[in-house]
Amino acid sequence: MAIEDISTLPSHRPISISSLHSELYPDAKVIDTSQSTRPISLTHVQEIKDENEQPPVYRLYRRRFTGLLGFILLGLVTGMPWVWFGPISTDTAQAFDISINQVNWLGNIMSCVFLPVSLLIPIFCARFGIRRCAEVGVAMLLISGWVRYAGTIESLSPQSAYTLLIFGQLFSAISQPIFQVLGPKYSEMWFDLKGRTTATMVIAISNPVGGAISQLLSPLVGTPRQSILVLAIISTVVVPAIFLIESEPPSPPTYAGSKASQSLYSLLCAMVGRVRRDDPAYMTPHERLDFTINTLIFGVLAGAANALSILSAQYFEPEGYSDIIAGLFGATLLLSGVLAGVITAPLFDRVLTHHLGITIKILVPIAAGAWLSLIWAVKPNDTGGIFAIMAIIGICSLIMLPVGLELAVEVTRNADSSAAILWCSGNAFGIIFILAEGALRASATASPPYNMHTALVLHGVIVMVVGSSVVFVRAKQVRREMDVRMAQQLDSNRHMEGVPMHTLGTSFSGQSIQSIDKEENGWIQDGNKSIPLPDRRDDTRAEVIGTVVR
């Protein structure tokens, strides 16, 4: 039923919704609002649970940077154990009287444990908060360092020493995903639109930077036993960084930062279309496709880099390169990418804010082509060419790291669960690459012996095939659009609040309501906007300015 305008009544007097005659809306539940003193527009009917409640305030706190520093330091150190044995795999095998495959499993065990742990982190975080998760990660890091060092006692048998090394890596595998998965959640809860991508970037790249540092340190600090002691000391020194991290700010920085975390189960249900359209977890078919492609590309690129870090000596030493040069190849990939990420992340926050989709469509094919080129580049006396390819891969892949994480949150609106799935995908592909390429290692009679040429072919082809799917990505930044829209609406309400009707000229004075209809579900339809009618059970108040209804 339509409501007609009564222009004869004074337009400057606010008319309460309670003045709507009950005959027009026999089913409507409307509370008397005659005592309300806060006039707002009909298109912004607001439910106020407490008459003293204030509109949401989005604030930034300087201590967000101390928490960010804590994440960076802990991310650096938790990234070291994974690839620590890569450049010294041959020396480690000789020192502990174990095989090369057993050394590879010092990295593989971290990938295997990473998979279930990363999926449990969103559940743990929703229950206990970011700070408690970080405390668990620091405890596991400290334990891992000294359990691993206990395996260096020379009186132990090779089997006993290797068992302690494996357990040390297992504890490290619990600590590492915590500071990776929680990065996007921390940036969403503490940073606004002008700093969120940068915060995600520095947290995300701190882990591979730690891997790059470990590839440089492990062959330089002495024997494998001595290097394990150095790693234990580093793990101990970084423990106080936990006191820099807090769970959440008193007031959120954005609308998205004010929302409670959705569960991993809700995201999985949304991915298979098992949620209603009005559910916050709902994803359109194209959003589900975007997230699936993003997960595959992120997983393959991260897994390829992880495999290179662990198998670096096995890739390059058969071609005549030393373990130090092999470590420098991996470090070049990571450090060049870090430099590129530091430069580009602020641009994504302030200049290229709506161009994340274009970015991945440009960078993914370049990175895939560079990985494919290693098939022909890994040969004797091609040091300069390999360094150049490593730099290209690093620049494209490390820029893609925060972009991929941010895009996942944009289409899912679920920061920690989407990050958990992406990092889980990266480690799953890392395990696949390492096991498959280890099986493809040439025999001792090959030329050169134990070369990895066939493994590099598999490596490059998989990255190229999966990377080609980027052409189907739309990459609509839904979360950012929602944050911008809510901020603009809040700002508009603040400007309209308390403004006398006569100061607004004739724009609203005597304005008629042409098509406001009451629907069966308790909503008022105003053009394209739906306004819920208040429920008797809530202390809900709303007023209409400049509109008189009968």
C-alpha cells in the first residue's frame, strides 16, 4: 500500500514513524519514538540499542606498527628452518651419515605438518585471538631450536640424531604457519585502506626473507652442526618480539575490520554453493571461480619457490656450481622480490588500489615463462643468466604474494581462512614438486651425474600450464568497495545529523513519497532501497526529517 504525502503539515517538524496509522500496516511492529532527539534521513533508518550509543568510529593506533614489527621479526626467524639445509644438503648427509632424500625430508616434514596446522589456525584464532596464537608459535619456535641442536651430539647414532632433527623441524612447522596465516587478519584489524596491502606485504615476505637469510647463513657459519647451533641461538633471541603483538585495537580501522571472523567451514560451504544469498559468507559463482584460480596459481608459484629453496644444491651442484653459489641463486630470487615488494606495495594502497586483477594478469605469465626458461638456462658456466632469471622470478613472484593474499580476502571477505587455504595450497604443491623431482633425479651414470634436467622440465611445464588460467580471473575487489561505501555513508550521516530542515532549502521540504510499500517480511521498500521495520523486542528509534506521512 502506498503512503501519500501531506504537504499541508509543517515540514520542519520531525514526524515519528510511530505516527503511521496501524491500519496501513497491521503487521508492522513499530516502537514509539516520540522521545528521540536524533533526526536522521528515512534512507538511513538506524537501529539504536542504547539511546546513548554513538555511531561507529574508525580509528588508527600508532601501536599497530609495533605489532607489525613483531610479526616481521617472528616471520623472519620462523622462515629459516625450512630451507636451512637446502644449500648444505650434501654436507649434512655426510656429517650425520644419512641420505640426500633424508635431508630433503627435513624440509618436507615442515610442509606436511604445515597443511593441517594452517587449517586449524583460523579456528584457534577465532576462539583465543591473535596474541594467544602468536604465543603458541613462539613457544614452538623456541622448543624446535634446542631439540634440533640436541641432535648434533656426536655420541648419538645416525638414527637417533636424525630423529631429533625431524622433531625439531616438526615443532618449527607448527610455528611457521601461524605468522603467515594471521598476516592478512592482522592487517585487516589494525590498518585502513591506505596501509592494509603494505602491511600484508611486509608480513608475507618476511617469511621468504628469512629463507633467503638462511640460505646465505647456513653454508657460511661453519659445519652443519655449528650452523644448527646458530639457528637455535637466533630462535631464542627473537622470543621477546611476542610482547609487541596485540590481538585487536579498541576501535576498528574500517568496516571490514569491525566484523567478526567467519569460520573456515562457512568459506568451504560458500565455495560449493551451500550458503544462502543473504549469508555474509555467500560468494557469487565468479567469485568462487576467482578464488579457485587464485588458490591454484598461488599454490604453484609458492610451491615452485619452496622446491627451489630446498633443492637448490641438487639443481645446480651437478652442473658445476658450488653450494655457496647455489645458495646465492635462491637468495637472489627472494631478495630481489623483497625489494620489488617494498616498492610496489604502497603503490597498491594509494595509486593502483583497483588494479590488483590487472597486476596478476601481467606478472603471472612473466613468472611462468621465467620458470620455463630454467630448462635451458641451468647448464655449466651460465652464472649470469641464472642470476638474471632468478631476479625476474623473484620480482614477479614476491609482488604476487601480497596481491594474491589480498585478492583472496577481497572475494571471500574472510581474511584468516582464505590465507590458510592459500598457504596450505602452496605447501601442498611444494611437497608434490619436491617428491616428484627427487624421483626424477638422474642416475650416477648420467651426464652430468645426478643432474635434475628432467625435474626442471616438470617444474616449468606445471607452472606454465597453471599460470595460463589467469586469463579467466575477474578479480573484483568486493571488500574494498564495501569499506569505501560504508565509510562514505558514515561520513554522510555525520554531516546530516542535527541539520535543521530549513537550512536544506527546498530539496526535501514538502517532498512526497511516491512509492513506499510495506512488504510481508517486515521491510519498507523505497525505490531500490529496503528499510527494515523495527521489532518490538528492540529498543529501536528512528525519525523522518522533511517527510510527512499519513
